Amino acid sequence: MDLSKKVMRQAYIPFWKLAFYNCFMYTAAVAFMNLLTVAMTADADTEGKYPWAMVVCILLLLWMTAFRIPLTSLVEQKILCFEKKMVKIDKIETDGLFGDYKNSNKEIKYCYPKDMQAERNKLICIDEKGKRIKVRMIGSQKKFEKIKKMFLFSKKNVYITFGKLTRIVFEFESVEPCNSMNYNNVRILNKIF
């Protein structure tokens, strides 16, 4: 499968930005909680024993959670583990770091300018065999509106190229002939953030 490094980089970079942002925020939160705990127990008889090993383990666990997708993307690139499938997009859901809840993808909004209105979503797709496939992507609200209009509401088929390990969408490809208007619209969709 021919995926250029530029296309892969454009798909992976938003997840790296989000991981660094979350890593910074987790570290700041854990540091603040530890400083607060140390300050509160300074008068207590703790004999200088503080569970620093537990703090380090918590930080490592949070960092691994934040960098799970970006680190998997490195493996995916190394072994060229990509897939292209013809699907129908069934629905679009929020893809939060810790699941799907009301404000679960608000972190991505802090990584990009406000006018971009960045979102992190899952596309729930159904392939030719009726199997459900969940893929993820980060993009602008404008891009997701176009995806809804072009594929979700019209129930049209589209080829999606995604990583097998990360499930990150790299690009969409029209099932229609190269000279058609829809084909060109899908190519333009790929260039929008």
C-alpha cells in the first residue's frame, strides 16, 4: 500500500500533540497533589518517609496512557501495518482518552487554535461483510461536517486507509471514477485538517 510519509505524518501529529499536552497536564496535576500532600503531612510524624515510588508509578502509568497511540504508531510505521477497506460510515462518536463521556475530547481543543474547532472522534464503519470497524481521527469540525454530509447521511461507500494497530485514519478514497465530482471532493476532504 502506497502511503506517503507526509500523509502518515499528518494523521499522527495530532495524536502526538495531544499526548504531549496530556503528559504535561498529568505531570503538573500529580506534582501539585504531591506538594499539597507533603505540605499537609509536614507536621505529622512521618519520619521523612514519603511514597515516592508510588508517585513515580502513577506518573509512568499516566504517561503510558497518554502515549499509548503515539508509541503504537511508531511500531505501525516500522512494520508497515496498514489496511484499506471499502466501508459505509454508520455513525461518528466522541473518542476520549478515557472513554466516551460529555467532555472527553476537550483536551484536543487546547492543542489547536480556537477557530479550528478541533475534535477527536471515532468513525463507526461497516465493511462489505457486515463487520463493524472503529477507526479514529482528529480533525476540524469542518472536516467532520463534510464527512457527515458526504458519507454518513448519504450512506455512500468509501475506501478508508487506516493503521491496523492504532486505527488512525490516513485518508479517504472515493469508489467513483477518477474524473467524477465526488472523487475530487474526497481528495479535497483529505487535505482539510
